[in-house]
Amino acid sequence: DTAVSQTPKYLVTQMGNDKSIKCEQNLGHDTMYWYKQDSKKFLKIMFSYNNKELIINETVPNRFSPKSPDKAHLNLHINSLELGDSAVYFCASSHGDPGNTIYFGEGSWLTVV
Amino acid sequence: AQSVTQLGSHVSVSEGALVLLRCNYSSSVPPYLFWYVQYPNQGLQLLLKYTSAATLVKGINGFEAEFKKSETSFHLTKPSAHMSDAAEYFCARGGGGNKLTFGTGTQLKVEL
């Protein structure tokens, strides 16, 4: 009964490849997010979608393209992967108003070699 | 820019001792503040949050935090540490679009 589920959990790929991470939430939330956690465990928001519309894009390289086919899904596609893209990517969801609890998925560990 | 500062990237306590993890925020207005915990190789789980109701907030697993506007702090405490509390703890503030800005995290180690 996972609330926010993302796949794959682990991904090892070569530089230059294109990969996608999928995310789904069954909480009925209207807002979904992608956060990136680097090797020093620093967490930073990448994107936020509200009702399938992009509302936050935190100066992420345009090789990263989120797609929200509906309110329950937010996928992340990454083109031309670079070594520096190695990180843990967390999907999350909430109701959109400030102060609402944000629920996180288990994370996707991306390693670019 | 509005930010969150966590003092101490590593904190070590003995089992049964008081846990105190520090968090300060910068803001001209009271923010929404959160504490999340991350166990190894897992996602983030909400411990507690402050949303301008009671200044003393109780969370899960015996944790609590007190919002002190005069000190711009939201420190996390637990009276008696347990081995299972060993994890990474993140303080965060909520902003526009319900975006979370995280502190740099504090690794809590609990020793026998």
C-alpha cells in the first residue's frame, strides 16, 4: 500500500545514455515534486507540478524533463547523462497549500559510470 | 534568501541520553517548519511540523520540537535516545508552492 512509489530503485547506466524514473502517488494529492539528494546528502527541489502544470523549476539543466500525464504521476526523464547526475532522486507529493505535509517516495539511486 | 541552518553535521549521544538537534531559520515572518528523518537507504519520513498553532509540537517516536520566534529556532529533542533513532535528520522550511528548503542534515549516532 505504498503511498508514493517510484521505479526503479537502483539504476546504473553509462554516460551519454537517456533514462527515466517513474513516480506514482495514491494519496489523492494535487501536487508532486522531484527532489535531488547529492553525495553529501544535501536535498534540493528540482521540479514541482500542481494539477499537471509545472509551477517550480529550480534552474535544472534542460537535459532533465519532467512529465505529468495526470495528477497521480510525475515522471523524470534525463537525457545525455553525466557523471554529476549521480544522486538519489526522490519523488514526493502533497496538497499544494504551504504547510501541508509532503510525502516522499523511497528514492531512486542513480549511478552514472 | 530564506534558509535553514542545522548546527552540527554529526551528533553522538549515549543510549538513554537526551537528544538535541539544532535548527535555526531566517525569515521575517513565522515560517512553516518541518523535521524529517531518513534511515539508511530509505526515503524521508515526517517527524513533526510547525504551522503556527502550538509552539511546542509533538511528533512520532517520542520526538518534539519547540518553535521560538525570539531565537528563530526550531530545535528537535527527545528525552531518551534509543539505538533505533540513529539516522539522518533534516530540518526544512516550507515556502511558496509548498516547496521545502532543507538544512544540510544532522547525522545522529547512538552509542551503547
